[in-house]
Amino acid sequence: MIKKELLLTMARCAAIVCLIAVGVFAIIGSAETNRYSRPSYTPSKYSEVHNYEVSVVDIDNNPVKGATIEYKVFDNKTFHASGKYTFQNTSSINRAPYKLSPDSNETYFRYELKVSPDTTYSSWIDFKSKLEYVMLADGYYETSGALTSDYGSYFTGSAYTSESPKSTSERIVQKKVRLYKPIDYFSNEFLNIEKDAKLKSKVIAFVDVIKVQGYLSDAYLEFHSINSSEFKNNKYLKFRFDNSITYNSLKLNKYDIAKHIFDDVIRKILNPLNDYISDPKRFYGYDLTVIGHTKSFADKYASAKAIEYRFYIPEGAVKSYKNKDISGQQLIDKSIILMDDERIDLKLQ
Amino acid sequence: MINLKQFTIGLLTLLLGVIYYVLVRNPGKVYAIQGINWLWLANLNNFHAINVAMRFLSPAFLHSCSFSLLTASILSEGGDRKYIAVCLFWAAIGSLFEFGQYLKPDILAKYFDLLGVGWLIELTYHYFKHGTFDIFDIVNTILGCLIAYKIMLFTKEQEAI
């Protein structure tokens, strides 16, 4: 009996000692660890609010009335919501961009998302969100894209290192989406001088085809580039492309790049060009300019140098090439090729 | 064996202290509770009563009150003197640590390498060094002990189980 009481007393004493230890530790441990350079493994915040603001303008920076945005929102990697919004008020695009009251300004599409923390990795607390959009408007080419935000994310660091910020984005992610119409590819001069509506519609059909059907994966038709030009007393229909590929100058010289550009860009557009715009009475041929880029891949700080390749190709030769009457080399031989305004010969093999 | 009422009230007060740190402070950075996912407690933010309570409570108050009650609940027999001793003890502990933040004793820095407890000494050193002395924390500590003492007296009649 006495022994049992003794044991009980000892247990009480042990419990009290433990309690005191816990109590003291609770005091010491109550202060914030970032002052002590201690690691932190749980998120400091339960959610972050990410805001997206999307506006839509045309090539001249004017709001596009009636444009519709179809959007999908993701909280970290989880699908959160989707919907549609039609831009109504287009009177002023620059009004109160940071006011988030829903009814004060309809020029912007706004989405406010409460993002939950992603604690997949012990050293990172991520607050990531994404807004995918497709922008549509009558008479404009559809465009799509995505906006992301990691506002509020931070790096907790390894043991005994102080925290450092990880977020790169602002709380409000803003994007001005630009929509383009087919005539945005026409030069003003061409629009004013060329009175032939039929020709314009043919050119628009060609632009539609190369844009919508994706004939060119690595080259872009430049805006305001479609025009007419003259060379050696012949009239050409002019198109100007920018090739997004940068070629390695250590492996390919300027002539090799010209061959690549002929294969990757020119060859691909000859068929639709001849299908849609074939008017020998109006044009002798096509003036196709492609901007190529080259740099030394051995030098990581080297900046790319632009080279202008200009192909004056007679329409008749294109037709023959299309009908397989002549080869690619023969087509080149019938054409005039300028490299940075110097005439060159090109041998494909 | 223990006074269940005192123990329960003490435990609830301690939980309230944890909720305070989760809702008001930064739980991911509080050493004693970091490493635990307290996100579920964050939903308590939606309760107005809890939000109001958090405005009036202080960690110093909750700490001294809860640990006084928990210690008293373990004592074999509840007596006024024992209760007073327990409350005084926790009031002294709380106040000492608060005064430590005023005095900031650098001598602790010499014992960071002390086998086994060096990390605790280092933690204490940083607590003193970076903490802010606040006389209201001492008032709250004493107030917590007084409230705990009152609760002890109310729950004293209950037969210890």
C-alpha cells in the first residue's frame, strides 16, 4: 500500500516536472522562428488572393467592343472554374486599373481567386494559379494564352537558413490581349492605293489559310507587310515574314541559312499562295522577304544577327513548280534572290 | 487521481492559446507549433465569437492560466496554499521570462555547445534577445494566475478521481 502511494507520488512529481518543462518550452517556443533563423515547414498563410485583369485591344490599342473571353482558372494544378465574359464598356481602357469593384469598370475582365497553398515540397510553399483564355471577336483572329501567378510563394530554405522570398509575380497580373484583323497585315499604302477589292479578299483568304491552318510553324507574317513592289520593271506582291528560328553560325553560313529558309518557309507557302492569289495580269510574281537570324552557339552571350533574304519568284514559275513541271532548284534559278540586298545564287544540293 | 475539471479547463485554455497563435500570429513560424498542419484550425476564423475573443485574449494570460490549472489538477489534494503556490510559481516563471527580454542576458551565448541542452539555451537566448519586454504581458500573466486560482477554488469541492 505504502509502495503504491510512493509510486503514485513519484508519478505525480514526474508529471509536474514534465508539465513545468512543457510550460517553459511553450514560452520559449512561442516566439517566431524567422527571428532565430530556424526552418519553417508549414505555410505561414492559409491562402493568397491572386487577381487577374485582362483587357482586349486591337492593333491600334483601341478596345475591342463585344470581344468574348473564354477562361479556365486553376488553383495550383487543380481546375477551379471556367466561364465566359463579354467586354461591353469600351469607352476608356485606362480607367482605374487597380480598382477591383466589379461594377465600376467593365473594360477589364477581372478574376479574383483565393489560392490554397501547395506544400508538396517541404522547402517551398507555393501559391500558384493560372488563367487560361481564348479571346474571340467578330472579324478578328482568335487568340489564346495563359497567365500565371505565384504571388505569396516563398522559399523556406534548408535547416538553419533564413527565409527568402520566392514570388516573382505581383498580386495583380495584368494582360492586354491584342486581337488582329486580316487587314492588319496590309500596309496602309496597299490599302489606300489598291482599289481591287477582289484582290484584297484573295489576299485575306491566303492570310487566313496560313494563319488558321498553320502552314508556318516557325515564321510569322509581319503586320502591315503586305504591299506591292517593283523590281526590274516587274510588279510583285510583297509579303514579309520573320523566322523565329535562330541558326548556329558555326554550322551554317549565310547561304546554308538561305537554303533552310527556302525549305522551311518559302516552299510551304507557295502552294496556298498560288491557289489563292494568282493574277498574272496584275502581278509578275511574289516578293517574299524572310528575316533569318544567326548567332554563334558557342558564345552564350552572343546576340542574334538578322539577315534579310528576299525571293522574287515569278508567278508562272510557281505554277510550274506546283504542277511538278520544274524542280525546286529550277524554281530558284528562275527567281531573283537577294541576301541583305546583294544578289546571290543558291544551290539546293 | 487528478482533478478532471481543472485538467479539462486547463487543456481547453491551452488549446485556446494554440488557436490564438494559429489565427493571430504566424503558425508556420512559431517554433513550438511549426511542423504541424494547423490549416484546419484556420476555419475558426469564420466564427465571429472566436474572432472577438482573440482581440481580448493574450498568450501570456492563457499560458499562465492553463499551466496553473494543469499543475493544480495533478496535485494530490487541492488546498488553498498549494493552489497559491502553483499560481505564484507560474506567475514567477512567466514574469522571469518577460524580464529576461528586458535584461537580455548575453551569458547564455557561452553555453550553446552544452551537450544535450545547447539548442534549448540557444533558443532561450534568441527569445530573450529578440523578444520585446512588455509590462502588460506581466499584468496578463498575473491576471491569468488569478483567474486560474478562482477556477481552482470553484472546482476544489469536486472529489478528486
